Amino acid sequence: MKKNVTITVTGIVLVGAILFYFTTFFAYTPSDKFSGFPVPKNAKLVKEKESVNIYDWSKASEENGIPSGYKLVIKSKGWKEINREGASTYYTKGNEKIDLISQTNELTLIKD
């Protein structure tokens, strides 16, 4: 009986971990324009300039920033947070620098 409970709990935890991995890491795609910086797949590009992209994204928030899963993906792709000023968070990877601005329902990426 104990063995069956252990196997069931282990299976549930394993399935949960797999679901978390896929829903977190496959929800973002690397951007060629921004040196591979991950961008949410469900974010809608609304404005594009030479070094700026503005996205409509319901999970962006000025008060709370970006979701923790997005932070985890950014970090796992080798980007380091170097500074935060208000809604802006600055990331670096090698010689590349990205300013991510999270406002209510709007995500802006700026390549410095």
C-alpha cells in the first residue's frame, strides 16, 4: 500500500515538473533582432523601430514587472540583470545590452 502511494505521488510530481518545464520554457522564443533575448510567443508586436520593439502582452505589469517564469527563462538563456530603474530592467550578455520595460499590458525591448 505504501509503495503504491509513493509511486503515485512521484508520478504526480514528475508530471507537474514536466508540465512546468514545457509551459515555461516553450512559451518564449529567441529574438534575432535582440541577440537571442527571449520574447513571449503570445506577445503581439504593435510597433517596431530600428532598435525598439513594443509588444502588447497581458502578463506585463508596471507594478509587478514580468512574471517569475519569464525571469527564469531570461536567466537560463545567459542574460544577467544588471540594473533596475522603475519599469526598466537592464540585462547584459557578453557585449550585448537590452533594456526591458514592463508596463501595464505592454512590453518594450530596446537594444543599446
